[in-house]
Amino acid sequence: MEREPYEAIASIYDFIMRHVNYRRWAGYLEALWTRSGLERPEICELACGTGNIALELWRRGERVLLGCDISEAMLKVAREKAEVVGAEVDFVRADLRDLSPLGKFDVLLCVYDSINYLREDEVPEALLQAYEHLRPGGAFIFDICTEANSLKYFRDYTEIDFGPGFSYERRSRYDPEERIQYTYFEVHFSGDPEAYCEKHIQWIYPVEWILERIRESPFELLGAFPDFTFRRTEEERGDRVHFVLRKESTIM
């Protein structure tokens, strides 16, 4: 049975991603906005998924007010997790291309290659949406996966695993000519004869292409940083690159 991306896997997403060090990632994001001159900012995480980054930042005492995602199934899991730990973080549905349900924040985060899910013509609009929902002087921090990551890990990748009450198969294929990463999930839940399938498509953009879109936007680029470092780069290097953008402090 075909499902939208992250609909079938929402309940098992945290199991699939259990290898991810969210504590390290949250600490890195804190360092990025602190180095940008922001202290104790009000934060919203875009494309927050099941809330792992937002809730980790909340545990660290950060002022995380909101998480948003396009997938209601993922948001349901995030809300359940927030309730269990007593986190006063709201989780609402919003699209990177239309953030109108949101207010304004000091920091907007969009990580784990969520931008890679946008087509070429959608990236500029996402940047403008983020700009409009930042306070003057605020920062937009996002990342992308690079082609090096796709070639190294996902050019032709298959994973089969089992968890409590479910099993899944994940197949990934990278097309270097199209620069598109295709990922297919097939999930089976115990006692359910149906197989639930999802197809994910990610566009693997060159770093320079992203930098060009940033230059065309109203943002100021503070830096592009490969592989959880603080070494600025404008070259195609590393598996993942974080971009830190700032909204001007004074509106002319």
C-alpha cells in the first residue's frame, strides 16, 4: 500500500535513525548560533520530524518554542514525546514553502537534509519564507547532504532490519546524472497483512548552487561549514554542509 513520505515510517522513524547522535548535533547548532552573536534566542525547528533536535535543545535549556513539519504522522510522534517529558514545545503543521502558520523567531533551524527534499524552483521560496519569519538580526541555519555522501553511502544501498512489532526494507539509489537520491521503504507491522511502501526523492545540490541561491536572497551569508566543523568553505567538500544566514538587523 503506497503512503506519502514519512507516513508509514513515522512510528518507527526513531528506530531507523537510532544511530544518529542528536546530542552532538544539538550542541553543534548551539555553537553555530552563539558564534553568530545570538544568546538565549527563541527557536523554531522547521521540518522537525519526530522532534529529536527540538526536544534535545529543550533538554539543554534552550528556548525552543515551536517545531513544524509537513507530515502530520511525524508531528503526532513528536507531540507524544513532548508530552512524556513535559516539554512545552508546540508542534504544528507547516510547509517549508509556506510558513504562514508561524510567527517570528530569533533562530530558525532546518536540518537533516530537509532542504534536499525541495525542487530547484522551491529553494528560493523556502529562503524567502524563512527570512520573513525571522526577527531582525536572526539566523537561519540549515544543511544539505552533498553528492559525496550519496556516492559514499547510498549509490546502491539496501538495509533490512527488525524492531519490536515490525520489519522494514530500505533501498537507496543515487543517479549521478540527475543528481537525485531515490529511497524506497517497505514496512511490515506484526498482525497486519499489508505492506506499506514509501518513495522519497532528494535533490543533491552542489554547494555552489546553494550559495548562488543565498546570494540572490535578502540574507547575509555568515558561513558554510562542512561535516560539523567551523571551517568555512565554498567548495564541494564533506558529506554534509551547514549554512548560517543572518537577517539584517536594521530594515532600510
